[in-house]
Amino acid sequence: MSDDRAERLRAYVEATKGKPVNWGVDDCSPWAAQWVADLTGRDIDWPVYSSEEEVVRIIEEAGSLLALWEPVTRNLGLQPIIALGDEPRLGDVGIIESSRGQVGGIFAAAGSFCWRAARGVRILPAWGFTYPLRNDGKWQQRPIVVKAWRV
């Protein structure tokens, strides 16, 4: 992957550092969708909402976050990454299963995943098998890739 894409992603992440999320504008999925729009020059047809409660309802009505993403990625012509051993590359987008449920975001270097949090961006390990990890005395699940698309 080019150094230019890495630098663009670094700047994209830094632009949200410490900023509170704006629901429907730059929460996890619209934030990743805007990344795709910026790279491809294409408009993204994303559902309109302005609160966490609204997006939860939209996701529930769709059946899952993945079901919400599928038509958007298909309309953009993004190809799913489905082959064994074909891991997401820096700048690809996708959904992971985290200890907080499914979240959309952008894959970064060294197997990491960036997603828009309530304030700023979180960076997590993204792929591998699910297994318990010790964190603050509690067991959690390691994030795993639900689905990824090549950008």
C-alpha cells in the first residue's frame, strides 16, 4: 500500500482526535463511508439519522449493521474480501465484532482497525480467532472481522 494512503489515513484519524461524535455525520459507519467517498470521489448513500437511538432503530430494522452496509458497499462497487488468507489492507473498510457489538471502521497497518468512538478514534487488533482476554479483571472477546471490503 502506498505511503500516500497511510499518510491520508493518519491525517483522517488525527482530524477526529478528541472530538465528540456527531451522530449521523461521523459516528462509526458514516466516518468509514466518508473515508471511502474521499478516496473514490463517489457519493455515499447512507441512512439519515441524528441520534444514537435513531441509528440503533435503523440497524434493528435492517437486521444487523452488516445488513445496513451490504447495499451501500454493493452500490459503490466495493468487492468483499472473502478468500482465505486475503486479509484487509490499509484503507479497506469493514465491520468487526467487538466487546461493544458490531462496529464499522477502517483497517490500518499491522492488523489493526480504526473506528470512531464517542470521542476520537479507537484502534484495535482486528482479526484472528475469538478468545477471552483479561482486561481490568474482566473477560472480553477479542475483536474479529465480520466482513471487509477492498477500497
